Amino acid sequence: MTANKTVHDDPELARFMRHACPVSGHSWVKFLRVEMNAGDHIAPHEHRRHTVLYYPQAADPVIVTPGAGCLVYLSPGTTHEVPKVDRPRVSFAMLVDE
């Protein structure tokens, strides 16, 4: 992976994303800002935890199996990737335990 991931601290965004996760509770394990530059990519991978992804702006391309959207929930073990991007983009990722 060539993306820059940093811990993010935005309580309002965190609450919004956590509310989108279908697991009861209010806590999360990780909340990250993911910055990508032209030419960066993220190879196919999966997480053991529930994952919520948020794209504050258009983020072409987005490839998610089984689906994609502005706010995306991935159940544990869902394979996803980001092919090489052609311009800078920012997204936010949250990992949640049951």
C-alpha cells in the first residue's frame, strides 16, 4: 500500500460513521484519515473487524466487493481494494469490534 494513513480526531465525523455500523455500541478500534496521491494504490485486502469507509468528496475509482457508496460498511472478511488513483484523494476509515 502506498497511501498515507494517520489517526484522525473529529468527534462529529466519528459519531456519524460509528452510527452507520450495524454493531451495537459507541466505540471503535481505529479511526484513520487515508491520503492518497496520484499513482498510489491499495492492494486487495480484508479486515477482521467491521469497517466503515467515508468519502467526503468524489473518489474515483472505488472498487468494493460487494458494493460501494459515499459511506460504505464492510462486514469482516470483505475483500476490497483501491486501484491506482490519478489525482489526490482523502477518505476516512473506521474499524469496529463486536
